[in-house]
Amino acid sequence: MYIVIKSVDHAPDGVARAITHLAVAARWEGTSIQPGATLPLNIAYVTNDAILSSEALNLDHTEYVAIGMARISKSLSFLDRLRFKPS
């Protein structure tokens, strides 16, 4: 899944900050994300960059903003595409 986002200015507490990353997760606990699946997602702004180097997702570093729908490609998985090197 590719998500393209430009920096968004966000100031819910009166302190402006640029949002440059999103956290995206399956909406329902236990949902298996398989090739070809269509499923609802929770979308949250990453509000603390500490989450980017963390081994676990700490939701205290995010702010929920929306529900979205995703269709997972039936082709190479995202991680496989990252590792793919054309010959």
C-alpha cells in the first residue's frame, strides 16, 4: 500500500506542528491483511517522532483522525517490493 502525504499543519492544543507520518492499522482487532483483501483502516497522525524508531507502536504518540478503506494488492507484497532489485 502506498500512501502519499504532504506535510500537514496540525494544532489541536494550540501548538502548531507539522505532521509528516501516518500510522495505519486494520480497523478490527485480529484482522488478517492478506493480498486481495479490502478492509477498513484506522488512520492516525504521528505526533511524536519517537515512534519512528520504537520497536512497538505506542498510541500515545499518535492522534486518531479518520477511518479509511484499503484494497491490498494481489501482486508482490510491500516488503517484497522494497527488497526487489531489478537485474
